[in-house]
Amino acid sequence: MNKKSIQNIFILGLLILFSSCQQEEIEPNEPTPLPPVANIGDNYQGGIVVYLTEDGQHGLIITDFDVDTCEWSNGPMTFTAMNSNDYYNTYGISDSDIGAGKYNTQIIIDSFGTNGINYAAQVCNDLVHGGYSDWFLPSIEEIQKAYFSAAFPWSSDPNADAQGYYWTSNGGGIFSPGQSSAIIHRLFPWQAQTIIGQTDYPIYGQPSNPHKVRAMREF
């Protein structure tokens, strides 16, 4: 074998080695996705799963019972506000988004404090259930997720206990100082299958009126 042939074989070997390395870089071994920790509607960590992140590893849970029927405030009609721009700059989401309930709850409690009168955010914050104490009053979008899940019973009877008005942690007083209103969610599960999209909508209510409360937590 002459010198030129040896050089050609050496060059060919280098090309094969380089191609193999490139192939490994282009097609790395992808990690196997983890299975979801739970499914929508499952009983899990103290309540019912109503929302899952795309990877199925995190989500929202709502209690399978009404924590209380109480007022939205403990007396005051207005309280210390955070405007929408400050809210977004602080938390990176709007006040009604998924993930906002825990922040709204703390804003409400920091403003109202405790005076012996139970109110929606406080009863959620004080709840210890299923071994968990990190409950909060859900935001508008969070309770919407619960509405279209197994969290609320369905009934064909319009007079059944399934219907009700539930407080959210969104209030006019948080983001528009001076307004004496808070947002209630009108949840009528008995209508959900006939007028989907029209039965769960937010309306404004007086903070001194009692309405139902469900608590939520993240996992």
C-alpha cells in the first residue's frame, strides 16, 4: 500500500468519526416525559383537580365543599388598591388570570385585616383541610376552570342546591379605588349543558352580601 492510499484511508476515518459526532449532536436522547400526576376531576391533595399545566405536573385544586357562606369584606366597602399596571409589573399576570387568586387573597387580607367578622378571602386563607393550609380565594379564570370540571355537581333541577353564587377574589375595590363592589361568579351547573358559555359569568355584588365560598390551592 502506497503512502497516498494510507493518507486517503486516514482522511476517510476522520470523516466517519466527525459524521458520527455530528449525528449524536443532531439527535440527542430526549428525556421521557413524566406521566401526569393526576387528571381533571380526580380527588387529589385535599380537593378536586380542575386545571393542569401542559406537562401534567402542576395545577389547581378546589375544595369539594363550600367552605362558608359569608361576606366578601368584613365591613369596609373599599380597601387599599393595586392598579392593573402595578399588578402586572409585580406578578407578571393580570388580576383575573390563573395564578392570580393567591395574590389577590393576600392583597385583600393585608387591607382588611381581622376584626372578628369572617369574609371570603380570610376563610380560605385560614382553611386547613386534607393536611394543607395554602388555600386561597380563586380568581375569575380559576373558578371558571372549576365550573367546567367535576368540582360542582350537575343537576337538571333548576331549584337544586347545585346552583349558586360564588365569590371570586376579584373586586372593584382592588383595582378601582372607591367602588363598593366585588365580583361574584354565577354558577348554575344545571344549565351548563344547554347554554355553555352563558351560565358562568362574573357580575358585581355588594361586599356586604353573603355568598358561597370555595377555596383553591396550587400543587
